[in-house]
Amino acid sequence: MSGSRPLTAKECGKILNVSRETLARLEEYVALLVKWQRRVNLVAESTLADVWRRHVLDSGQLYRYIPPNAASIVDIGSGAGFPGLVLAIMGVTNVELIESKGKKCHFLSEVAATTKTRVTIHQARAEQVATRNAAIVTARAVAPLDRLLEVAFPFFGVNTVGLFSKGQHVDGELTAAHKCWNMSVEKIQSVTDSSSTILRVSRLRHVRRK
């Protein structure tokens, strides 16, 4: 799905199969992102030219992998809200956004209020948030996989699934992670970039040392 021409809002909405009302809310989100980016570094400046592909579609593609009855979603290192806030706008319920930087939390709050989206925002590092077993744990561009799993593990129960967006170094990250972690992992091709992968991680547990 990658290409030289930027994706439009309408094209993104069609790929994600969202309603007109949901697309309008995503457009409000993007408008606020562009406005805030002038004074707060929310995303890499170079990605704004293709914001609908690089951020909205890249986040929204996870929606199909989230069960409709998922009890809770924990998004680690939410930043500007990708992917957690996009998923909440698309209709995923009980989304918790964890972000340590105050300015980014203020941005998330404004987007949530403007788009009338119900989310819980934690201004803290993930390690500081009271842990519980989540149905889904998401993260995007947070840390190499072995470190990310260490942060995410306290939110993992027996049936928890992690959905982690990774780039071209995914195989090396998996090799490093398997030294410390046992897990079931499925590699899913991203629709936004041929070099990007979604890792669907389950049955996560530490490697037992002999």
C-alpha cells in the first residue's frame, strides 16, 4: 500500500471501512495534530506529508485484530495517540493510553474531547501504572522488542494478545527477544509499507534459566 502519492482522508476511510461520522472525527484528529505540531514535536515532521498513511492507516489497520468483546486495551507509549486513540475513535472501547510527557497528554486530552472519544489517559511511564491483565496490549515505535516485552509483560495475562508495529529490523529484534522470552508470535504484513510488520504476540513468558 506504500506509494509516492500521499493517501487522502477519503481513501484511508475506505480502506479502514469506517463510517462517514468516524472519518469526520479522524479528520478532526489530524487537523489538531497539524495545529499542535507547530509548537509540540508530536510526530516526525517528514511524516505529515502522508499523515493518513503513515499514522492513521498504520494505526487503524490493527482494528481487525481486536475482538469486539475485548475487555481492555492498554496502549504503551501512546505519544500522539498512535495507535490507541485512532482505535478508540474507530470504536474500540476501554482504551487506556499511557504517555509520560505532559504536553502529549494535553494533546491527547484535547483530541479526545474534540472528537467525543472516551479513553483513559495515564501521564506516567508504563512501569508506574498499576498493572492488570489487559485483553490487548499495543505499542508503536516505543522500544526494541526485548525491552518492549519487559515493559508490556505486567499487563499480560494468560489470554492477553500484544499487537506491536515493527519496521525492517523485525527479524533481528525477534532473535534478540527469544533469548529472554518464550511466546507465540505471528508476523502480519503491514498494509502501509512492505518493510513493516505487525507482531501478534501471545502466551508470553520468561525463558526459564537452566
